[in-house]
Amino acid sequence: MTRVHDLAVVGGGVHGATAALFCARGGMDVALLDRGPLCREASGVNAGTLTMQMTRVALIPYALRAHAMWASASEWLGHDVGVVVCDGLSLAFTEQEAEILTYRAGKRREAGAPIRIVDGREAKRIEPGLSDEVLIAGHCEVDGYANAYLTGLAYRRALIEAGVALHENRAVEGVDQGDGGFTLRTAQGPLRARRILLAGGVWIEPMLAWLGVDLPIKTLINQLAVTERVAPVMQTVIGVASGLLSLKQYPHGTVVIGGGWQAVGDRERGGVELLPERLVGNVRLACHAVPALGHARLARAWAGLEAETRDALPAAGPVPGVNEAYVCGSVHSGYTSGPYIARLLADRILGREPDLPLFPIDRLLAPDPSEGTAP
Amino acid sequence: MKSDLIVLGGGPAGGNAALAAAAAGLSVVLFDEQPAAGGQVWRAPWAGKADPHDSPERREGDALRDALASSPVDLRFGRRVWSVGRAFRVDALGPDGNEWVEAPRLIAATGAHERVVPFPGWTLPGVIGLAAATVLLKSHAARPAGPVVVAGCGPLLAAVAAGILKAGGDVAAVVDLASARDWLVAVPHLASRPSLLAQGLGWTLKIAGRGVPVLFRHAVRRVEGAERAERVVIAPVDETGAFTGGSERSFEIGSLVVGHGLVPGGEVPRLFRAKTRFDRLRGGHVPELDADGRTSIAGLYAAGDGVGIKGAAAAVLNGTLAGLAAARDAGRLSESEWRKRAEPARTAAAGLAPFSDAIAGLMALRAGQVASVPAETVVCRCEDVTRGEIEAAAVAGATEVNQLKHFTRCGMGPCQGRMCGETAAEILARSLGVEREAVGQWTARPPLRPVPLADLLGRFDYSDIPIPKPAPL
Ligand SMILES: Cc1cc2nc3c(=O)[nH]c(=O)nc-3n(C[C@H](O)[C@H](O)[C@H](O)COP(=O)(O)OP(=O)(O)OC[C@H]3O[C@@H](n4cnc5c(N)ncnc54)[C@H](O)[C@@H]3O)c2cc1C
Ligand SMILES: Cc1cc2nc3c(=O)[nH]c(=O)nc-3n(C[C@H](O)[C@H](O)[C@H](O)COP(=O)(O)OP(=O)(O)OC[C@H]3O[C@@H](n4cnc5c(N)ncnc54)[C@H](O)[C@@H]3O)c2cc1C
């Protein structure tokens, strides 16, 4: 009853689960609590794209290391999440898009992403499924995808093997501080820990409020769609200059169509409704890129919640003013970069120096430094 | 386009809902993917496939089709509804591509799905659903290749066997999960609908007259065949549907027609996250409805077998009540006028309850039957997920159906769990040693039915695509 864990992680998405895993492997007695099953929110329903071409420039160094982690998941995670490493293409169909693409690819290249610009013909050689409408494309060999719905099963096994006390379907309702630690309130009784990590995705805002910290988090309601299994129509990961398409065909034949088109919902109710005109818009963009997709039937569409801070950079570091409390989340393209950023934070919690800097939230608690001065 | 009310489904429930609402002065749009009204039970024959035989169902269907044709209801047949949104907006694919209608009220009357509890060989060609066979007989005037064994449970058994005989087919046996006594117990309740009882007796006599063996308390053990169903092996079962170990019999077949009751589709109320409860007798999760078919979502009504298996007669009455409720809520019927129209339907619906319960009881899922599904038998046929894989997922930590789906792909295929969902949920609950309710319900999402992307696209220029502003760099 009076067991006091070294660390309690609240939220079992890719951030919380990765941090819990590495802290447990680093010798800590770790508890992980989620109000539902593991990775059934953003981390289980996302598009699984592991790409540099949608990643924010500031995150490229992290995303490159994270990509290497995903590619070797069998070694450190030990269980299958269906990772496929393949070429990625970001397409431009108009002159204006070509300009955006060239600029953005250049910035990402400066940050270390091996992206080169190719013409339409070369793009089509790399991806024979492409339409003839492509003017130019950004080509990156560090790309690929995972099968996001397998994330929960894989992490569940790894966490149990690492000795993490796993509490699924156990929502945390609040946190009390005192006695050199924290008491997490849950309907199933209290749980005590010396340290806490809040890794609640879009719910880190209400979680930080438990500690009296006010960090506004914007909730994006991302739409995704999947087709029935069809014969191969493509072999790469495809995006567009604006970032609003993500397209790939899984080995079993389904094609997942995404790109961050917005559905209806909020933090309280989840992603409750898809708007038909946005579904049609997203599907048009997909079929414009890969015309053979038109033959497939739409099997299902859904919406998931993604977190964004004021400057769209991560919230990953200690909670200011609360000793031994940490937060991790709000990482743009967070499925790609999540494991690496969470591992950096695990290093910090374990008292080691992280290889790359974290993203402390102090900058977000200060008043908004007027427009356009985001780091 | 805007109207006062949208009705989804032109079967007994939806058809009558539309008529009642239109008669009260609402502008009504009715969508159905079939070419004509009638739904499952009163299906119209397809053009050029006229069934020469007259039947009570045909007459009732023709009456509904005539009434709709001479009503002001805006009839949109041949439209597959794929999206239903708040406020309400209904999108459908039809001959002219995508079309949509908006209305402040929506009645969902989308009907039920067939349930087949798996057994070895159930996915072989030549094995046909029992309810599906009614479609062949009614719409296409076609019959399954003989000799046919008709197996499963509920009133459709006798109806389909008699239909095949009438169409000149060869029925080798009828295999019924129920005992003769179960039927006798049900008869007094069925007698509350004498016309249907007579119809049922007519079917039974027809079967008896041809000397077709009826094997009560038997079920299909397996179907054998290399490329298609060649032989069906049956064996005796107990009242739960579990095999007793009694001796097997086999029949050489051209087809096996088999079905184990119906599952309420309920996709529309589930899409809107209306309050639901689990009701084993009614076939699964059903929305909580008031006596007039109001769901917990304002403006959303539901009626018919899609929201709890009660049969066609109840669907007519509940559809009528939902149509009247919509008209009353829209302020088109005064309290007294509404009462005058609704009272008879309410009384009749109450009188029908014993009949509906008896019918639903004969078709409800039997626990022992689920327990008899062998470990290596495929349960989710879209994704080839076996019973053993579902049980392994339970051991691996899946506690709820949507998590089961992530662990195994069960229910991720084109049917989205419409076929296997209830059986898979039952297997998961049994493996975990919990009640069916505890493993939850499958989250409903669009599209309501699979739709080809090419049909959704319509004609467009790239510049028409409303591409949102780029993500931050
Ligand atoms: C539809 C969609 C598509 C996406 N596509 C991509 C993509 O292709 N590539 C990419 O890199 N990124 C993508 N993302 C982003 C990525 O999925 C997220 O950045 C990442 O998964 C976030 O992980 P997380 O651990 O921070 O949050 P989550 O996975 O949301 O985890 C938070 C957890 O906290 C739990 N929780 C909440 N409240 C409580 C409480 N009170 N008590 C206990 N637990 C609680 C929740 O149940 C949840 O499990 C996509 C996101 C969405 C929504
Ligand atoms: C395959 C099948 C066969 C059956 N045969 C019989 C029988 O022979 N005798 C009997 O007594 N009972 C039969 N039943 C039972 C049947 O459920 C009821 O008898 C009765 O038809 C229920 O009426 P309803 O109006 O609730 O639903 P239904 O009659 O099923 O009507 C629902 C209507 O909604 C339409 N619909 C559903 N979803 C969509 C969508 N997304 N877009 C457009 N249209 C849609 C369907 O095309 C259908 O016409 C059968 C059930 C099934 C599933």
C-alpha cells in the first residue's frame, strides 16, 4: 500500500510509454497510468508517417535520430510496429508550390535532412504510381512509416518485460504534492511516486493545471482515411509542398490518406465528426497525386487529437517551480520524433546529460513575446 | 438542399416514418440504396426479374411503394448514404455523384445485418447467408444451387426452405438450432399475429408436404469441400447451441444456406454517440429510445430492426411513431392531433411485444454456439482472424473490442465488423471471463458503407481543392 515509485508517468502514448521504458531500464521503479488502454489516442490512431519532409526544421536533428530508432525498433523496443523504411517524395503541382517546396526543402537540408529536389520525370522513376502533373518533388531516402495501431501492443509487451507497473484504464484525477513526492488521485485509489512525468498529449494542459501551471495547448483534430486492401498502387511515402497530404500503401494493401485536414471535436469529446467536404478534398488531393487510387474503396475515416504549443515546438522538460515534475509532449510530427525526445527526457530524469537539448516550457509560460519571434 | 426531415432507409420502418411525417406536413427526403422501397422484408423484384409468385410480402411492399409514390416525399432511391453529420447533413452517392441534404431532424431506419456464427468451412463458396438467400429469392428470382441444406435459427428458416421449394429447388434438409418444443412455446405469442402464424404454418406444411427432413436441435459442425462446399456435417446440440457429442450426419450439397439471427446495425445513432445499452434479446447494442423513437441526441430518431430486432410489423409501427414525433417536435402537429394519430400505433406496438420477443428470442445468439467455434476457424473473414487469435489478443492484454481490433485487425476490413463484430466481442468477453457489456462496442465511423474513391471525387480541377494553409516550417 505504501509503495512509493521512483517515477509515475501519466499518459501512455508514445511519449509516456517511451520515457517509462527507458527510465525502468535505467533502474527506476516506474508506474505508468493511462485512463484508457495504452496508445489508443494520438499514438495509436495516427498516420504512422516517419518523415523529415513534414518535420519542423528545428526538430530535424531529433527526427533523424528518431527515425533511426524506429528503423531499429526490433532491437530496443523488441516488438513489431510494422516499420518500413522507404523513399519519400514531397510533391509540387504548381509554380507556387514549387517555390514553397524548394524553400522548405532547402531549410530542412540545412538542418541535416538529406532532401534533394528532383524533376517530375525523376520523381516518376522513383514512384511509378505518380500522376504526370508533378512539376518537381523533394526526394528523401530517410523516410518510411510504421503501423501506428500496433504501437500499443508492442509497447505493452516491452513495458511489462522492463518491469513497469502498468495501470491501464486508470485515470488520474489530480495530484497532491508533499512528503518529498506526489500522490496521484485515481478512482481505484492513490498512487505515490517521488517523481512524475505528465505525458498526456492534448491533455497536458489540464494535467499541468494540477500543479498550478497554466500552459495553453491547442488541440488539432486530424482527419485520416483508409481504403480497402488493393493491389499495389504505390511504393513510397508521398506528401505535398504544403504538408497537407500524407499517403502510403501498407504491405497488406490498404492505403492511408492523411495530412492534417481538420475534423470536428475537442479535448473533452475527442474527434467526434468528419466533414464530408474535407474528406472529399483530402481524397481528391490523394488521387491527384496517385490516380490509380481512384479504384480503391474508402473503408473508414476517423479523427484523432494532436497537441500544439504556442510556438509549435515541444513541451519537453522539467515543470518550472515544481521539483521532480516533468512534462513531455506537443511534439510536431510527434510519432516520428516522440521516441527520441522522450528518451532524452528519460536521460534527464535519470540524472544523465541528454545528447541534444530538451524543450523546457519556461518560454511558453512567459507572456507571449509579440508576433513572429518564435525560436 | 434543405428539408424538414431526412429519413434514412426505405424499409417498413423508414417508409412509414416518411409517410407519417409527410402527412403531417413536413417536407421529407427519403434515402435508400435500393432501387425501390420495401427494405429487406418487402424487397421489390429487380427490373426484368419479376417473381411470378404473389405473396403477402409482395403485396405489403407494393402497398408501401404505391403510398410513397403518391405522397409528397422526395424519394431518393439508388443512393448510398456514406456520411451523416450533425445539424443534420446527409451525403449520398447516386447516379449523379455525391449529393447532400440538410435538415434539422433525421430518422435512422437502416435495418439489420445478418449474423453467421462461424464453423469450419463457412467461408467456402456455396455457403450463403439465410437472410441473404431471401434477397436472391425475392429480388433476383434466383435460388441457390441444389441440393440445399437450410440451417440456423428463427422464422427465416422455414420461409427460405419453402421459398426454394416454391422456386423449384431441392431442399435436402432443414437444420434448426431450436427444438420443436421451443417453437411450441413461441406459438401462443406468435398467435398474436395470426396472419404471420398462418404464413409460418404454410411454410412448415410446404416443407412437410415435400418430405423434407427437419432436424431440430441440430447445428452445422463443418462444411467440407476442396474449392467449394460439397458436404455439410451436422450434429445434435443442447439448448445453448453447444454440441452434445451425439452422432453426426452428413449431406452432399450444392449449397448451404445458414444464418443465426440478425444484428441491429445502429450505425447512425452510434456515429452520433447516442446513449446505448446492450440488449441480448434485441441482438446487441441498441440506442436508448423513448416510446416514440427519440434518441438521446436532439433531433435524431431511430426505428426498425436497425435499433433492436423486433420484426417487420413492429418496424411499421415504430417508424410511424418516429415520423409523428418528428412532426410534433417540429411544431406541425398539435398535442391532440399527435395523440390521435400516435395512440393507435402505440397500442398496437404494445400488443405486438410478446410476438416481437418470441421472434427475437428464437434468433438471439446462443452462448454454447459461440463456445463451439474451433480455435483455428476464421471469425473475421475480411482479415482472416481466427478465434485463437482473438483469444491470444485477450491474453496479450486486449480488454475492449476496439483494442482487439488494433491487436489483430479483426473488424478492420471492408465490412468493418458488421459480419463478425458481435461474435468477436462475445469471444473476447468469454476469454476474459467478463460479461459482453464489459468489452464495449465498436466505434462507428464514416463511411456507412464502403464507397469507391473515384465516385467521391467527382469532376474537379486541382485549383478547386481547398488546400488549407501550410503547416509551420
Ligand atoms: C490523426 C493523426 C495523424 C498523425 N499523423 C502523424 C504522422 O503521420 N507522423 C507523425 O510523426 N505524427 C503524426 N501525428 C502526431 C502524433 O500522433 C502525436 O504527436 C503523438 O502520437 C503524440 O503522442 P503523446 O504520447 O504525446 O500523446 P497521446 O498518444 O495522445 O497520449 C496521451 C495519453 O494520455 C492519456 N491520458 C489523458 N488524460 C489522462 C488522465 N487524466 N489520466 C491518465 N491518462 C490520461 C490518454 O489516454 C493518452 O493515451 C498524428 C496525429 C494524429 C491525431
Ligand atoms: C438480408 C435480410 C433479409 C431479411 N429478410 C426477411 C424476410 O424475408 N422476412 C422477414 O420477416 N424479415 C426479414 N428480415 C428482417 C428485417 O430486418 C425486417 O423484417 C424488416 O425488414 C425490418 O424493417 P426496417 O425498416 O427496420 O429495415 P429494412 O427493411 O432492413 O430497411 C432498411 C433500408 O435501409 C437501407 N439502407 C441501410 N443503410 C443504408 C445506407 N447507408 N444508404 C442507403 N440506404 C441504406 C437499406 O437499403 C434498406 O432498404 C431480413 C433482414 C435482413 C438483414
